Amino acid sequence: MVFVKILSSLVIVMCCSFLGLQAANAYALRVKELRMLRMAFAQLESEVINYATFLPEAVERVAALLHGGVKEFFCDFSRRLQKRSGDTAAEAWEKALNCWKKHLHITMEDTQILLTFGKVLGVSDRESQQRYFQIIQSQLGNQEQKAEEACLKYQTMYKNLGVLGGLALAIILL
Amino acid sequence: MEYSRWPSGVSWKRVILDALPENIQRVIDGIPQNIAESLEEIRIREGRPIVIHGRGKSYYLGTDGGLLSSPEKAYYVTHRDVQSILQRISNYSIYAVEEELRSGYITLRGGYRVGLAGKAVVEGGKIKTLKYINSFNIRISREIIGVADRIMRYLVSGTEVYHTLVLSPPQMGKTTLIRDIARQLSDGFPGFRGIKVGIVDERSEIAGCFQGIPQNNVGLQTDVLDACPKAEGIMMLIRSMSPAVIITDEIGKPEDVEAIEEALNAGIKIITTAHSSDIGDAQRRPILSKILDKKIFQRIIVLGNSLGVGTIEKIYDGHTLNNLLDRPIR
Ligand SMILES: Nc1ncnc2c1ncn2[C@@H]1O[C@H](COP(=O)(O)OP(=O)(O)OP(=O)(O)O)[C@@H](O)[C@H]1O
Ligand SMILES: [Mg+2]
């Protein structure tokens, strides 16, 4: 009987710690993803502004430099453009983003920024495209900073909360 | 003279449907076969019905592509349609087609031209770009095998080909003519054995390449540098393919002139075109006059429409500037 109790409390603690770790990890991942997005836009800007590469190809090239969910998002967007299924680039962007945002750790606010950018991507001359690229990069920079702060603030908290919560739960239940 | 049977009369659909949003695709795809085969223009204007032109007739189109003689039941083009077309023909990249917007048209794969109208943005007296584009003219160009039949003898002497310049106002058949000249020089014609021809096809209009393969008959011994800037393309052909003749459309930039001189020095003949109504007009244009002054061209052909589009109005001897024709031919 004692053995079962010890075993089940161990399981409870482990599960809670794991959940806590995941929550903490999400903060770190958001920072990482925002950073990668910013890099992706810098690369895309260079393809668009310096080489005037057509968007579907430019996005594909940039995707090759990325990984994880951000890569999948860019690949999906490029595929949609190449298939010409969506009527406009903005639609393709939105659909790709909606598809992949659940696999990313960015917030609603981050998503909104990306959605807004999608509406202007490709639809104007170089000069104004360059402005849009600068805006999105600085916006993402700000979000990144906020994300880093949140990460510092909450990461250890969630980790501890997981372990401690698990212990508390085990004590109460048993 | 015959309209080419290869590729079939409706091969334009593959490229042009791709440039249109789905609801307009349905309209255009529904055009009856016999009309589609001789279609020349599709006019798409925001808030108005689609109009097609061919063999001198025009029709409104219903939502299923049926031909209508009055606009009441026609398909009316929406703002969304227009935006979608613009995105598709620019490959979702307006920033990459700035130069085309300035010139007023975008060339699709295979050399189909889409003319554009909207609001011009002017800077320093020059058109910087077009905004609020709301009207498209999709031109379905077709090769006309044999248009050059009656003038080939003026362009060669024995085995030698003359440096030739074709002049005309817009839309008078320059591109159509040099396409057939390319085919005849390449394949040969009575009294002339075929030679190696190189085409620098900046806008894919001459050969109409689809993924590098000419869709128009430009001859068995013809190499095409597709979508290549003229001046660089000429240099490249000189080095790589050693053609006897280089054919290219619409010269007008200073670097084009340099490239032509380079070809001359390499002993290669040049056949090209320029926008101009006649020699006098050409002499008033800075770059054209420079070439004319150098007396590079041995033959200068002037096209017009005194007997219909594509009329050969005059063929000048480039040195004496005598007209070799008694009267216009078509
Ligand atoms: N000899 C001809 N007979 C009948 N139609 C012709 C003839 N030559 C050209 N055309 C038609 O006239 C139209 C314009 O021809 P083309 O594109 O060759 O002209 P262009 O002078 O090169 O025009 P642009 O100035 O726009 O380059 C095309 O639709 C073509 O099919
Ligand atoms: Mg032409």
C-alpha cells in the first residue's frame, strides 16, 4: 500500500513538473521564434529589395535558411503562391499563418503583427516595400524584447510552480 | 499565308487562364472553341463587362463564357478580380515589375502581352509608375507563317544576309515579321540555304518560349536566349553559339548600340526593330539616329497599315536611302 502511494505521488510530481517545464519552455521558444522571424524578414527584404526576386521564389529561398515551425510556415506560404491557389498573396499568407500558428509559440499580438504585414507584402514598389520591411522588423524587435522580459520573469516561476504544485497536490491527495 | 496549327489555336489558354482568378477563368474557358481559336484580345475593366475581340468582331461575355451582343447579362468585373489579376500577372511581386509598369505592359510566359491602364504617377515629367490599375488588355499574339515570303529576297544577296532594321509605329507587325524572317533564314527558302540563327528574346515575344522551348516556329537552326536582356544576350550569343545572324526586337538603349557594334565586329549580321514611323522620324530620336548615322543597316523596312496591319510600306537601301519597292505590299 505504501509502495503504491509513493509511486503515485512520484507520478503526480513528475507530471506537474513536466507541465511547468513546458509552460516555461514556451516563453523561451517564443523568443527564439520571434528572433528567427526577424531574421527571415531581413533575408526576405534583401531578396526583394536587392535582387527583385519574385515572391514565391524569394520565400522559398528564405525558408531554406529556417527551421522548425517558422520554416514550415514559410514553406507553406511559398507552396500556396506557387500553386496559385489563393487569389492574393495576402490570402495565402493568412491561410498559411492560420495553419501553422498552433505549432508556434507566438502570442495573439505577434500573430496580429504578422497578419498586418501579409496584407502589404509584394503589393507595392520597392521603395515602400522596404519601408514595410523595416517596420515589421522593428515591431518584431519590440516583441522580442517583451518576450525576453516575460521569459526571465516567468520561466523560473513556472518551473518551480510545476514542481511545488506537484508536491502540494501529492500531499493533499494522499 | 496561314495561321499556324501548331500549337493548336487555343494554346494561349494554358498561360492566360493562369493569370486570371477562378471566376474569370470559368468565363474565359467557356468561350466557344471556334471563337477561342481566332481570339486576338481580351479586355478586362473594373466595374464593366469583359469584352473579347477577334477577326474584326467583338462580344461581351456571360458568366459561363457565352457570347453576348449586349452587356445586360454579361459578367461584370469586380475590384477583387482586378486586384487578383494584378497579383497573378506580377507573380505576387509588384516590386519586381516596376519597369514593366512604367512601360505600360507586362509580358506573360510565352510572350503574351498584358497592357495596363490606371493612374500614372509622374516624377520630373516622367512616368514613375502606374497606380490604381483597373484595366487590362490581354493580347493573344499568333505567329503568321509566311508573312516574310515576299520580302526575303530583299534581305539577302547570294549567301549573304543584310543587316536589317524594321521600323513601324506600335502594333504594325514588327515582331510578327522578324519571327518569320528568323524561321526562313534558319530553314532556308528557294535560292537560300538555311543558316545558324540566334534570337535574343528579352520579352519572350518572338519565340514564345515555354520553359525554354519555343512555342512558335522560329526555324530548325535557331537558338533562343529567352528572357535575356538584349545587350548582354547579344554578347553571350556571340561568344557561345556563333550564329550567322542575330535577331532581336525593339532596340533603343545605348548599350544595345554597343552590343550591335560588337556583333558587327564579330562578322555577325543583325536583324532588329524599333518604334518609329519612318526614317525621318527615326533620325530625330537620339539613339536611333546614332545607329542610322553609322550606316550600319543595309536594309531598312518600314511597316504600316495602308493595306491593313502588317503592310510593307517601304524597303530602303541603307546606304543610298532609295526605296526598293514600287508600291506597298502585303
Ligand atoms: N501581316 C499581318 N497580317 C495580319 N495581321 C498581322 C500581320 N502582322 C501582324 N499582325 C497582327 O497585328 C498585331 C500586332 O503585331 P505585332 O505584335 O507583330 O506588332 P508590333 O509592331 O511588334 O507591335 P508592338 O509595337 O506592340 O511591339 C498582332 O495581333 C498580329 O497578329
Ligand atoms: Mg513587337
